[in-house]
Amino acid sequence: MDIPEHDVIVVGAGNAATCAALSARENGASVLMLEISPEHWRGGNSAFTGGAWRIVYRGFDDLARLIPDISEHELANVDVGTYTAEQYYDDMGRLTEYRSDPDLTEILITRSFDAGLWMREQGVRFQLGLGRQAFQVDGKFKFWGGLACHIWGGGKELIKALGARATREGIPVLYDTPAVALLQGDHGVAGVRVRQHGRLVDLRAKAVVLACGGFEANAEMRARYLGPGWDLAKVRGSRFNTGQGLRMALDIGAAPAGHWSGAHACAWDLNAPPVGDLDVGDRFQKHGYPYGIVVNARGQRFLDEGLDFHSYTYAKYGGEILKQPGMFAWQVFDQKAVHLLRDEYRILRTTKEKADTLEALAERLEGVDPKGFLDTVQAFNAAARPDVPFNPNIHDGLRTSGLALDKSNWAQRLDTPPYEAYAVTTGITFTFGGLKITNDAAVEGVTGTPIPGLFAAGEMVGGLFYHNYASGTGLMAGAVFGRLAGRSAAAFVRG
């Protein structure tokens, strides 16, 4: 098939890639998108997301610009609070141990709300995240963790909306077309070599945007960069994010950046498939652990379940499960907490045990030492606690005292049967290491100067995340830097 030259080729078809393609198109460039997967798998990791959308907002008026159909009932019964730029900076700094690139972080935060408005113009709808980021206390929902806004319908609807807009803009997508190398010319990157129907084909372009994900689906690269055992982790999302885009860029002298031995990984159902299932999406995740305890094969707790809201710990704690004997854990709850568990705990494909006594439950936790588990629960229940009320919407200070590993908040005793337990392992979402980019999303070379005609967005950008991650920042970063990369690529084409 004879494919004409385009101004810009975008490698990938997820959130960041499609934002880059739409942005390049609205800035006057002709655009071609390349997708390694068949059409029904389009969207990379973005198709699997729950849709959390972390933006700066000052209250209901700001959110109403993104969610114009907020009902009067919601106005009366929901406290959305605020999420200021200062809070965003504090969260990014605290969670990344103050390693995140200051320039990229500033771009992400200061352009987050505007990117949301732009996404609405592309046809993406938003909603309040009532079922995920707010609990009803004293008759009113209160948001915590800065995540009042979610994409309506999650990743599937996001990709559907962006894809429909790309179609209306006349942007073609070549499916089943893996990119294998970047073409180079006298003036920089000159296109992409792809494999199409078994043949190598050179597609020419004046600029290329790489937005095809990290190496989370590549077991060899996970073991090499993240360390021993990571090759055995389950993959939450796309099987196609194998690091090929990163390798293509590094092969022509792109500079690596960021935390190459770090990744976003969460508690994931023990018996989930090895790679993501689009029909289930993100619901193999199990984020309710702050309101119970988590034990390993020895029956011992190994993390502070109540250190913070799950939005600020889940992406780090998933990796802690990988370090445990057998690479699994059980989350345990009593009936005081079960009503707080999200719908992901009620899907059919869940590894669950239930019992009327702790002794009976101990015998049913496969792989767990029953005595060790009962000793752990006895010590947890007996630990001293301050006389403060339990409140899941705030850091309530209901903590244990005197344990080898205390629980900092929400430390209710396990004493109300029946008891429920859920088996989890590590599910990797995306890798933190990527390419070094300028403030215009141009990929820098190892010499410190931009590689002419090469841009990057999404998971391929290094330098934003280290050690940990705040829920909803990935989609936002993909939109912000995708939009920026597309605009910069179009400007490069214009000369």
C-alpha cells in the first residue's frame, strides 16, 4: 500500500498519542497515527484506566465548567472541596521525594485545568468521582485526595471519544503496524520504519511524536531495569507496551531520564490474567486496604495500611507485595469496613474468602500460616488507640500504638463478623523511566540538545514520577504533554 508522506507521524493511539495527533492537526499539520495493536485493542493503557483526572480546581464553579450537567442534588449533597496548585505541588514533591523535574511539574500543574477544558472540546465527558473518591458521612459526600473529577465511562469512553474526534479530523490510523526504527535524515528524524503485513516499510514525515507507552509489558526489560522478580508481575493494562518506542529513541542517541528502576504498581487480584482484560478494565485492583489489614504468607502485616489515602499509596504498595514470600498477600476486613469497599471487590472474578470467625478465616487463607495470622490480628486488636472517631474522609488519627508496624489512620479493630479477605499480587501499570524532553516536549539527545523533529508524550516522558505516584496524574500528564508535543511538532514542520 502506497502511503503518502505526512507532516507528523504519531506512534501510538492512546490518550497521549491521540491528544498529540489532534493538537498537531489543529495547528495545521497533516497527521498519521501508527498503532501496533489490532483496532479493537486500540488505546494502550489508556483503555484500561478508571478515568481519574487530577486537576487544579477552586471549587464547584471550576468543576461545573468541566461537568456542566452537575445536578442540584449533587450541589446540595456533595462537598468537592478545592485542589489548589500549591496542594498539587506539595503532593508531587512529597510522593516523588522531591525528585520530579521542576519545569515539567510546573507545566503539568499550571496547564492541567486548561487541558481538561480542551479535552471537553474534543468530546470527552467528565463526571464527579463519587463512587471512587468520596464517602458519605453525616449525609454528605466529601472528596479527599484532590480527585473530584473523573472521565465519564473511564478509559473505554475516553478512547472512543478521542478516536471519534480524530476520525472527524481526517486523521488516519494504521493498525497492526508496529514501529521498529526511526528514520534519520540530514536535518533530523525523517520518519518511521514499520512492519506492515510482514514487510518493512519506510514512512516519511517531517516530525515524529513518540507516545507508545513504557516497558511494563516486557518481562525482560522489567527484570533488567526494575529488578529480580518483576518479570513475574501481572500486567494491569496493554500487552503491547513493550518499550519499543523507548528503544527506538535510545538507538539514535536520545537521552534517558527519570526513575528507570521505578514503576507504578498496585494490589491486583491474585488470579487475574497475566495481562489486562478490557472487559474487566481496572476492576482487578483492590484499593480498600486502608480500612483493613494486609498480611503476607507468614500471616504478618508488612506495610502501614493507613499511612495515607489510597490515592497516594496504592502505586507504591503494589511493589511491596512483590517482595513478600510467594509474591502475594491477603487484604482482611470486618463488617464495619465492608460497606466502604468499592465495586471492584464485588466483581465475579475475585479471589475471596469469608468466615464467621477469625479462626475459620485463618484456615481458608490459602498459603498463609494460620497461627501467624491469628497472632497478628490479636496484637493488632489489642494495640492501644486514641479515643477518636473513625472517619474515612479525613486522616482521622485513629492509630495503633506499640506494634512493630503501627497503622497510622483508620485502625478499627477486626471484631465484627463475618470477616472477608481478598487475595492480591502485584499488577504493574506503567514504568517511570523515559526520555528527557525540553519544555516544548522535544526529545533531547545525549549531547544535551534536542533531536530535530522528535517529540515525546505520555509514559515515554521521564522525570515526572519517582518512587510513587498520585492517582489521576498519568492521564493528565498524557493530555498536557500530548497536546504540547503535537503543537510543537506542527510548529517544527512550519519551520
